[in-house]
Amino acid sequence: MNLLELHDIHTYYGKSHILFGVSLEVNQGSIVGLMGRNGAGKSTTLKSIIGIVPPKSGSVNFQGEKVNGLAPFRIARKGIGYVPEDRRVFSDLTVYENLEIMAPKKGKSTAAWTIERIFEIFPKLNILKSSRGMELSGGEQQMLTIARALMANPKFLLLDEPAEGLAPLIVQELGKLIRKISEEITILLAEQNLPFVLDLIHYGYIIDEGKIVFKAGVEELRTNKAIKEKYLGV
């Protein structure tokens, strides 16, 4: 079952045409990769889905419902979580407060993701719960940003370049966390760190100059050297 479907979306920044007929599908229960070089259109695709940069044409369907044209907060309420590339933690708030502001209102205690459960999955955040956002390392901020998105109890998670700028050991730890989260939440992962992506995904798309140029299962993506050299520079 396709949880998310993009069909022929065209997205602009002002008069600049950025995405050219992007189409992709994400099956429920999977991790799908969106790979490409810097500036290829990965982040714009995710922003088109969540409505920050709405497509000018085409359709974004979530659970069979067209959602493009809705405000970002309304798309989020449909069950889509978004982890931006620049993290955006609240620097003056503690880790606990960053999470608390996303907690469901009283009377909605059936939420799957609570602060207590977050601290079980992200034990490092429990240790740092009294630390302010500005005091965290890049990896710790990335964990907090993902944890904060989970507090909204999404059915689907958009992850934009989560491994960018992180040390290899932190990237490995992040991969384990993403795999754990994927047991319950479907994920679309936009990333250019190819070894990191291929270790996680079931299926992948390659985007170049705003167009989907290749799609395949993870094993073909691992072995197709010509495609990787042409579009990913590896």
C-alpha cells in the first residue's frame, strides 16, 4: 500500500523552476531513499510534500488524500512529521522543554510517543534533558530534532540530510535510531551520504537537476556503478 504518492509535481522558487515532474511512491512500512548531489532537488521535494514550498502543479497524495494546497500545519496534522536539514532546535530551551512543547494536549494520552518513551529510545537525550539546545553538539541536536518530530506522533517521517556534518561514529548511532523508528513509522530519507542511505533503505530514487533520473531496489543501487558515478559522483 502506498502511503505517499507524488505525481508529476513542478515546484518553483519565485520564477525559478526547481522540480520538473517529480513522481515517486513510498510504501507503508518502508524506508525509501531520495539521493542526489547538493542542489539536485532533494530538500525541495521534501518541502513540497510538507507544504513549505507548495508545488505549482501535480499532486501530493497522503493516505489516498490530496494534501498539496493545504497549509503546512494542516499537512502535519494529517500525520506527516518533518525533520529539516538545519535542525532548528530551540536554543534557549532545555532538551526536555523542546520535547514538551510538542506533547499532545491533556486528554490525548493515547499517544504512542511520549517523553518517557523518547528517553527510552534516545537515552542520551535523557542524560541531557536539562541542557539547553545551544549547548548540544551537532549530533545531539539532530537526535533532538528527530525526537521532537516524533512527539507529534506522525505516521510518516520526512528526514532531510540527517547525517550531514556528523562524525562517522555519530552517523552509525543515528542509523541505528532511524532503523528502530522505522519499525513503527514509514520514512522518506533525503541524503547524499550514500553508504549511510544504502544501509537503511528498501528502495531508492535518484534526483538530478530537479528530475527523477533513476529508481531501483537497494541491491541494484549498491551494484550499479555507472549510475552512481554519473549522478552521485561515487
